Amino acid sequence: MEHGGYIYILTNKIHSVLYVGVTSNLQKRIFEHKNKLVSGFSQKYNLNKLVYFEQYESIESAIKREKQIKGGSRSKKNALINAMNPSWDDLATKLKLI
């Protein structure tokens, strides 16, 4: 049985670091990041601002897209964010994920 998936990009307050992740439950995952329940890179660099996401019908498709985005340059990631969210607002707040 396949489940849907999401890729997402987090940043910090000053937009100096980007993190690309994948999940099957975006609301839960963002909650974990915002409450520092996820140890590692995102916790170390205080990445808790959701600035971009895409939804997929399968987690496998989301994982494939995550790898594609991670392999891209910072400028390509910036372009994705700017196309969806030019003011780099916290989408978790706008979407009421938190």
C-alpha cells in the first residue's frame, strides 16, 4: 500500500542555511522540527521555518524529488522558494500546520 509524500525546505531566521527533507506527514514533521524533537542538522542550525514544499502521490516519488533538489545548487533551491514563496514567509503558520 502506497502513501503520499512531501518534500520540504526549511531555513533559519536569517535564511543562511537550507535543509531539504522528505516525509509522509508534513504536519507532524514540521511540529518535530519547530519543537527541536529532531536531532541533527536541522536542530544544530535552528532550521524551523518552512519556506517550500511539494506534495506527491507516493513517498517513492517524493524521495526521488528530494534527491533531485538536494543535488541542485543553492541558487536552484532559492529559485524554487522564490517561485512559491517570494517573501520567504513561514508556510507552516499560513497553512496552520502548527
